[in-house]
Amino acid sequence: MPIIFEQVTHIYGAGTPFEKEALSAVSFAIPDEAFVGIIGQTGSGKSTLVQHLNGLLKPTRGRIQVGDWQIEPSSRLPAEFRSNVGLVFQYPEHQLFEETVAKDVAFGPRNLGLSEEAALLRAKEALETVGLSYDELKDRSPFHLSGGQMRRVALAGVLAMQSKVLVLDEPTAGLDPAGRKEILEAIYRIHRERKLTTFLVTHSMEEASRYADFLLVMAEGKVVLQGTPAEVFAEEELLRHHALAVPQTVELIQQINASLPGEQQIPVTLFRE
Ligand code: ADP
């Protein structure tokens, strides 16, 4: 689903002493099936931005288009709209609550009105997509799994909704490097197989450069840079100004490219570990 933000401003607690403009006139356009990395320091507005994608937050000013849907300050959004966009929060395992893994993952589809049988089929498919065995885990409590497994079960719960847009807010926070890689590889595979438009919020320029085809760099509520990873990483000075570093792998390719004629240069965007 293509997504357009037009001059989107979000103010928390407008008119109170705690008023905070967390997004300031943010504009961008994302084509269908893109993988978008959102990077920026803590407090730069990344979470606020992505919560607009499924109508959890509405713009104070401006307009958002998600496929054929329009979100404006006064829009009323039907439940049907929310199921278009799967949102995975930080520490998604905190949202697990059912007594078994199967019930937890089937909760969303059942809420969409699917029969018990169809919802469990969706759960089975989603668990297998994230590399977990349905038969082994279906009757287990989600609270007795490892950290990485819990996170995958939570991700499966969102995938079972079969939304066209997937939004992940720091999905690897708190995991070790191997766990991070596993989750990200699974997300990337799902993105390709299901042809999803995917947004990944991350602290890591390295992660963003490896998976995204389009980057939004945020600072103090504004998108200060946007473009392909190659375009964004070419702006080293601006990135450093916002305390963001060009990833080492990209830096290495740029150094190699400096000694190669144009037609032999390695495209940074194609680089994946
Ligand atoms: P990020 O995801 O980049 O860390 P956030 O979108 O969470 O940034 O926050 C952007 C700014 O908005 C921060 O200054 C934060 O303190 C503020 N903020 C976030 N959520 C709320 C809220 N519910 N009420 C008031 N201010 C908030």
C-alpha cells in the first residue's frame, strides 16, 4: 500500500502546560512494497510518526494517505482500517496475554470475525512463517518461552492479521546480536514473500542500511533527510550533526568506491550481509 504524509504535525497535550510538538510538518511519499527504515535519536519522533500509520494517533494538522484511506485531524476510522496495518511495538512480548501460544496468535483473526478453525489455521501459518513449530508450541504458555521465542510469537500475532502494511518499532530492542539477526531476517523474508510495505524503526544505522530501500532520518520532530541509503549516507556531515554515524560497512564500500571508476562502483543499496 502506498503511503503519503503531507505536512503532518502532532502535538501532545495541546493547550496544556505539557504541550509538546512531537512531529513538525512531516512530508514524504512511500511506494507500495517498499522497506522503509526510520532512524534518529531517542525522542526525535519516530514512535509518534509510526503510530499515525494505523490511526492510533491522528495528526493535529496535515493529512495522511494509507492506500485509499485518508487520515485527517477529524477523521473517524473504522476498525477495518486498523487491520490494514500491523503494528509491532517495542517489547511486543508485553502484549502477550492468552494462556496458550495458539490462542494468543489466533486472537486477532478471531476478532476479525473468522471462525475458530480458520483463526487457528492463520495462527499455524503465522507461527511457521516466523520459524516456530505450531505443533510443538501451540499448547504451551507464551510466558514460558525464551525471550526470542516470545518476540516471535508476538510478531506472529500481528502477521496472522494479514495486513498489507507492517510497522515495527525497534523490534530487536534488548535481544543479543544473534537474536536480532534472526528476527530481522525473518521480517525481511516476510516483507518480500507477502509483498508488504514495511516500516522499521531502529537506533541502528547498520540495520537500516542492510534492509531498507528508503530511509527517513528524524531529528526533533522533523524528517531532516530522506532517500535511498546511498543518498542518505552521502550526507555524512548532516548525519554527524544529528549524532548519527554512517555504518561501518557502508563507509568501507564508500572507501572502495573512491578508487573505482563510476561504472565499477558497488551500489551501497545492494549491500546486504
Ligand atoms: P522516539 O520514538 O524517536 O524516541 P517519540 O515519538 O517517542 O520519539 O517522542 C517524541 C517526543 O514526544 C519526545 O519529546 C517525547 O518525550 C514526546 N512524547 C512522546 N509520547 C508522548 C506523550 N504520550 N505525551 C507527551 N509527550 C510525548
